[in-house]
Amino acid sequence: MAHAVAVDTWDAQGVRLSDIVAALADLRHQSVGKNAARTAVMTLVAVVPADEQAYAATRALGALGRHHPARIVLLRPDPDQVATLDGRAALYAVDADGHQVNFEEVTLVVGGQAANHLDSLVEAFTLSDLPVPVWYAGDIPQPTDPLLSVATTVLIDSRDAADSGQLRALLELARRRTVVDLSWIRLKPWRELLAGLFEPPECRLWLESVESVEVSGKIGPRQLLGGWLAAQLRLMPRQVQLVDSRHVEVRVVCRRDGQTATFEVGRGELHRTVAARRTLPAGARGNPPSPNVPPPIPLAEDPLATSLADALTHLEPDAIWERALSTATSLSA
Amino acid sequence: MSAPEASEAAGTTSGVDPPEEDAPTRQPLPPNPLAEGMQATRRAPPGVLTVFGASGDLTSRKLLPALESLSRRRLLQPGFAVVGVARTPLDDQGFRDLMTTAVPDAGPAWEEVVKHSRYLAGEYDDPDTFSRLLVLLDDLDAELGHPGNRTFYLATIPAMFEKVADGLGAVGLQRPSQPGAAVRLVIEKPFGRDLDSARQLDAALHQEFDESQIYRIDHYLGKETVQNVLALRFANAIFEPLWNRSYIDHVQITVAESLGVEKRGGFYERAGALRDIVQNHVMQVLSLTLMEPPISIDSQGIRDEKVKALRSVVIPSTEQVLSDVVRGQYDSGWSEGVAVPAYRQEPDVDPKSETETFVAMKLTVDNWRWAGVPIYIRTGKRLPKRITEVALQFQGVPHLAFNAAESRDLRPNALVLRIQPDEGVALRFGAKVPGQAFKVRDVLMDMSYGASFLEEAPDAYERLLLDAMVGDPTLFIRSDEVDQAWQIVDPLLTTWEQRQVPLAGYAAGTWGPRQADQLIERDGRQWRTP
């Protein structure tokens, strides 16, 4: 399926909200009769505070049209700037099985105090009766952020959590709102492969004898995976070792009857793959025959766009993630 | 990942202990807490898929790409293997090469499947083929650590179904080799050539396999849009109250193909449109359209209701066949801008062939919901376009307040379920034409699934293969469904043969013979132009 392309755009600086709403209506009107379907399953609001995040977020949103026809409202808040509102409205088209599907994207650059009240701007653009997931691209929102009031689901990236304090803030948010974590979705290959290593019945027994786990990676992913393992395997915090590293790797060490088995997931030999590995003591009773190691999983070419699309498919609470996050806050980074 | 130490291969190939009294595998399996929350994804259990007819077209064109897609989506367990069986002399590597070339852009997971896969050359009526298969499957289970789950897929010509089932039964392969394992037999349509042969086939299969083990594939049921008939009807409150004789005037089912018989002349000569399309695809779509709401969307709930719906279709008498059914055959003509030959001039077709390439018919239904609502069915080759749709034509308003000039372009409402291509739902209703006069005209509210759900839907074979391996028979045809469908269709075959009903000719690229139009026009109705 083709990438979304801009069919028509409008932009202006120092405008009123009603100007942008009118411009959007004009664009929609122009699309009528062009043999294009207008369809949407949600209004996606993205909050992109900093320039460096804007590029990645915009790129991910551009790819999103291939998965979820949505009206997109991109917010660029800057409370430290003078009070102003700049707006851009664009009509995009994407080819879906020979149909041209149109959808709209609205960008609001908000300066001054209005940047702290984005909810008052967003509702003019939400589509009636459809979900409004709000994606915070860059920062974990404060639980008191007024924009959360319009969100049916909050999308965050726990990779952006700089310390345990932010993880606790995220946990607090998750207790009030449905939160979907893009980092958790990106870590799915590691979780799946590790779970798969214990799927053969004989390997399952090693789960009762976990001695320690070691999780390497940057702070967000390693805390989250460490929390997941500690919660699911009922480990004490001292059994979970977190190591700073560029790449995510997980190692579970089990000991039974004086013998040691290790279960590992990390970078695969093939480019951009995650692979699993199982090392069992030779001759141990009940060892499964080779080669029941789950095959490597290729990583997405565009992890942000793919995880965002995946998140929007599953806009519901994830009890396992919440438990992992809760436990992660008790682990030392 | 750390450097290889004592790798699994080194640690385990010699590490399989014989079962002991207290062997861990005999204990209840503890749950895998790391898999918690991931169970929503259905995966095929560990096992082996054995494909009979492994060197054939269906395997290369449909089954292997579907399996590759399943492996890429990680819906096959590690160690999953395919065993190919066919008469073609090939070795394991030859079959693996075939698996690789059948899916040129395969992902890395497919390599794992290919690596484990094996081939067995043999005749289907030779007991030795099945004895060797038994040994091979036992070896594979031991080698790959599988619990004995086996799926046998018969991608052969129908004449081989009984032989393969007999052969499997003769060596005990129809029964699980280990406690808790599942053995399933998947067969492709056609299920018999008529009612008698269908019943014979059924009896032969049941000699060796229980009905719960038999998965009869009609790939139409694997299509998302066919399943969407269920979603549209039973997930929306607004349609179901109208879905009955009080509001619906008649139903039209169209299964049209623009192509001729291409290279399938030999097959088609033996089949014809009635056996090839009506007995299976049309009857499936018909039963989903007519059925009552099931208690639950599961295999028993849905299939019970489908059978009930088919049972309520009036089995045509000889007189009804003669008056309410039209059989036709295409002449030469123009199709999609190209001059095309008549059916009798196609390769491998008898120049005096009496095989029908077109069927139009009217059925009636005797039940509370549908009494008095005729069902018009039309299928054929070399029609103007490829389209499959179900159209529910609603009754007109009881009193039209507009004068004739104002409402000339207004027709009764219609709800159209487009199954292929351009899957979707369209609702036709009247709307005022802008202007001073009060003119009303038809407009179409058209929903395309492709434009609303941009996610790629699984191919029909991919869906059905996974269902068969998982053990979900909902989208497979049960024995009594096959039987009931044949009971409806069989009188047509019999009457055509006994009365030597002549074929009505139609030019290729048209909507069928004039007699088909007359069939519906005498009831004061018209075929839709899809």
C-alpha cells in the first residue's frame, strides 16, 4: 500500500481556531466528488513538544494512514512563547486496494498559556462518536494535564521515562486512564521469544527454578522487562539485575538439581532480528529434542510507526504491562 | 547475545531420556507465566502437516504461500514441519527446493519450516506408502519433540480421497499416536459429483475418521467478507429486524466470472457451473444469508443454523426444475475488449459439449422468516465482470406520495453485500434531488471494507489452514451441510439428464441467456446490474 500523500494544504500564522476549522471544512468539501472515500475510525491527537521529536512523530504519523484511517491533530505546544496560534490543515490521500481514501491532518502550534489548555483547542476537531487516542510523543504527561480529559486512551513511550520517579508518575496515570505503552509493544519480540523458550513442556519445569535474571538495555526497556520478569516469575528484586547497554538482552538463569540452564533473548545473527537461545545441561532429564527454539523475529523497519499502528489496534488496558510497570518501580535502575 | 557455549543442539540431541514412572511430562503441565497476556493470538499447536498432492498446483499456489504467511506472522510453533506426499519422484531436498521456490520472498521463519520438512514419494493405493509415512511421522515427532498432532491435507484429485483415507486408516494414522494429540483430515471440494456419490464418499471417510476429525474446505468461507455477512447481520441491530419476509421482496445472489475455463477445460467438462459453484459456494452464501441468529458464533452454533436454513429451502420438483432453472453455455463473443471463443472451442472441451457454464434459478424457502420471498441465483463464466454479491431487494413503500414524474428514478431500497471484488456493503435509498422541484432519486451509500480497514486481511487458505490445525471447524462444512446442499442441487442434475434439457446459448461478455431474464421477468422483477 502506498504512503499517504498530501493532496491539498492550508496554513496560516496568528489565526483563530475558527479559521482553522473553516479551512478544514473547505478541504473536506473539495475532496467531495473526487471519487475518494472519506473514512476514519478515530481522531488521533499527537502532542509533540520539541522540534527533534516532531520529525520522527510526523514521519510515523505519515505511515499511519496505511493502517488506520484517522483524522490527525498534531499539537506543538510552547507555553514559553508569546501567545499565538499557528495552524496548518492538510488533506491526505492513501491508496487502499484501489480506493483513494482521504483523511485530514491538522497541526496547531500553540504559544503562551493556551499551551497548557490544549483540551480547549482539540475538541473542535474531534470526530463524533469515535475514539480519541492521545499520543504524547516525547514526554510522559502529568496526571493533571487537562488534555487527558478528551483522551479515550493515552499513548506514551516508557522509553522516555528518565528515572523511577517518572515510571511512578506513569503508573499513577495508568491507574486513572487507559494507557498504551509503545515501548512495551516494541519489546514484544523479546517477550514472545522468551516465553516461547519455555513452551516445550520439559522446559516449562525450569521456570520453577529461576535463580536470577539479567536484563540489559537503556533505562526504560530494561526497567520494564525487569519488572515484567520479576512480576510474572515472582522474583525478589535482588534476583533481577539491570545492566546499562545499548541493546536489549535478557538472560534467565535456572538452577535445578545442581545443574544450570540458561535462556537468552538478544540480537540475532541476521541484521535487525531478535533471536532466542537455550543452553541446557547435557543429559538433563526431560530435555526436549532440538530444534524447538523459536525462530528469530525480524524487527520492524520503522519501529516507531509500527508500534504506533499496533498500539492503535489495541486501545485497551493491559494488565500484564501495568503489573510489569508497578514492579519496575521497585527495581533499582 | 553471548557467545555460543554448550548450545542446545549439543546439549540435547543425546539428552532425551526414556520415560520414567515419575517423568515430568506425565505431570500436569505448569502454566507458562511469561506467556500470560499473549494467548489472544491463536497459534497452531506443535505438529506436522502432511500434504497429499504435494507436488501439485494447489500446494505450490495456495498452501505453501499460506503456510509461509503463517510462519511470518509467528502463528506456527517452532519445529513445525510439512511432509509432502505425492507420486512425483522427489527427495527431501527436492521438496524443500519446491517449498522455497513457491514463496520467493519468504521471511526467515520459513527457512525453519523448510529445514524440518520431508518428502515421501508413493502411490496412494500402495499400502507401503502409508507404512513408510507412519514411520516418517513417528520419527519426526521424536526428532522435533512434537506431541503427535497431525493434520492430513488432501490436495489431490477427488478420486483419491477414499484411497488416502483408507491408507491412513490401514496403518492407524487416523488415530492419535499420543494421548491428547489431535489428528485431522482436510479435504477440498468437490465433495462428490451428486448426492449418491457424496454419501458414498462420506461413508468411506467415516469408516476411518470421526466427523469431528474431518474438515471440508470451501475456500469461500475463509474470505473475510463472507464472514462479514455474519458480522453485518448479527452485530448490528438495525438490519436484523428488516431481514425477513415483511420487508424483503426478494433476494438475488450473483456469482459471476469474466473468465472462461482457461486451462481447466478438462476439469470443467466433468463439473459444470452447478457442481463447481452452486452446490458449494452459492449454497454456503445462501445459508449464511438465510440462517437464523445462532446462539453463539462457534462451530456448532453457526453450522446448526446453516443446516436448518438449507433444510428450509424447497427441494425443486421436476416441474420446478423445468420452469425455474435455466442452464446455459457461452458462445463466442467479446470479453473485456478481446474476442473470445465459444466454450465448445476451448482447449480440452468436447466440441459437442453439453456442460453448462451458466445457471440461473429461482428457489423458495419454507420457513417463518422467508416464506414467499423468492431467491434468484445466477452464476456463470464469461459474464461481463467478476463479481460475487448478495442483494436484498426491499419492498416498495406502501404508498408513494410523490407523483410519477417526481419519482421516476426511484426504486425500492436494496442492501447489497459485495463479497468480491471490492468487498463492502451498499445501501440504495431515495433522496431529494437539489432544486425547486421535489424530485427523488436513488443514491447509493457505499461502504468499502478495504477503505475502512486498511489492515491486510489473511488469505482464505491461510485462515482455514490455521483453523484446521487449531481445531476450529466453524468455517468448514459439516457432513449434513454437504448432504443438504446436494439434496437441493441433485434434482437439477437428474432432471437435466432425464429430460435432456437443452442448453441456452449466450454471447460471451453478456449477463447470460435471454431465458434467464425471462425467468425473473415473469415474476415482475429484474436482475440487478452489479
